[in-house]
Amino acid sequence: MMKNIAVVLRGHLRTWKYNAPVVFDFFDNISENVDYYVYTWKTPGVKQNTIRVTFEDAQRSPKHTEYVVPQPEKYTSWQGPAFLATLAAPYIRQEHKQNPYDAVFETRFDTLTCLVPGVPVPPISPNTWYTNCFTNLVDRYGNRNVGMKDHFLAGDVETYCTMADRIIVPSAATKECHVDMLQFAQKNGIKVSNSLPYVNTMMSRPSDRYRVRDPFKWATPHSIDTDHSIPTWENATLFERIDMLTHSDIEWADYITDNGNIGVARPGNELDDTLQDHHRKLSAGLSPLGLSDLILD
């Protein structure tokens, strides 16, 4: 077990309410003290209360929290994570001078992080950037490249701060986020590793709350009792997705994305008239019937 670590939570809140107990439990089990640095986008109806309540329920408080107004040039899959990670760097450096950190973990609110039972937790090596998984994805030029998945990352303080500087690479100069992460590390003489055998991570979606009611079950993903009456997020209709977001008190804007596999609309495009009307009624405090036939209670 480590003595003192920093955890950077960055990005959209999305499924944080579902994930939070598991994430807190994971970091409690690998370190005696955990300091949280929290950075999320200040979108139109951001659920700021969600962060306060989840931390209070866990009897914690973040070291630093910031709600960031999206800027077009920074609100991209490459620049966004780097920008939010950069905001944490000076606070982590300052705290590190007084109470040295054994490691910094950089992750997302919608990454479900479970401890693998019985697996020891080795120390984080210096000058090494850790990922939970290497990837082999097609870049925008049609080529395949090995990359580092950017959903769960770790390193010492100096390595974290160096990797946060990836923000200097403009989005237009990138090929595919994961390979650019790997190449940035290599250009800066940083070793890379996926040697994190004690952690099991997955990207959670709003449907998971209904398909697997107990988020701790994801520690053993091959033996989960799943409610198949609820579709997976990727297979849900647009109306089913909206109903799940509304019922879970997740902001719709968190899923306005160019990724059509998970989004409810694309940036710059208006929601259709039916959804706009539904949104107005909800904003006015009305409780209209759901858009779909899903039974979510």
C-alpha cells in the first residue's frame, strides 16, 4: 500500500454517481491517504451538487475543484483531457512539496475502477507513464498504431506534470489520441507501461446502473447477474437513452458528442423537436411520461 497519492478526476460527470463508491473504495485500498483534484466542464445544467453530495456521502472533500467553461479549441478529445490535467498540476506540485505524493492517478468520472482481489500493489516507478491498456486503433489517416488508453493513467508527480504538457500539441496535429499520448511520452524520454495488475477498469454507461444495480459487481465482470430487459447503452434507441439520462439525473450535454455510438446529439446540432419539448418540460419542473417503454424504477 502507498502512503500518499493524488487522484485527478477530469471530464464530464456522466456516470459518476454510479461509479463514485467503487472509485473511492479502490483508492482507499491502495493508499493510506488520497487527495482528490476535480475538474469538470461547466456545461448548461452541470450537476455541481453531484460532486458535493458524492464526496460528502464518502466523508471526503476534494483538495481542489474547478468547473471550467468549455472553449472550442480545448473542448476536443485530445485537448480537453490535457487541458483539465494541466489545471491540476500546480496544485499537485505545491502540495507535493509539503506532503510528498507516491503517485498521481489521472482518470475520468465515467471510468469504473475496481480492485482485483488478492493482487499486490507495487510502487509506481519514476519516469514511467502507466496506462490500464495499450490500444491498436485506426488513426484519421487510416493507419493502425499502438497507443495508450487515456481513461486511467498513473505516474510520479514529475511524470504527471510532464505528460500534462501534452496540451502544447494542437488537436489538428494529432492522428489518434491514444497513439499521440504514447508518442508524446516517448519524445520526452518517459517509459510506458501497462503493469497495473491490481486494477480492473471499464468505461461505464448510463444503462449500467439498471443492468447491474450493484457497481461493486464489476470487480468480477465474468460472473455478473445482468438485467437484460434494459438494453446496453450502445444498443439503446435515442429515446431510451434520454429516458435513462433523465431518470439518472445525468446532464444531456454530457452525451452531446461526435461519437454517435454513445451520444444523443452531435455538437452544434439541435436536439429534435420532441426532445426539445421534453427538455423544456423537465426544466420547468414538470414530470412528463417517459419517451420510451423502459421500466427504470
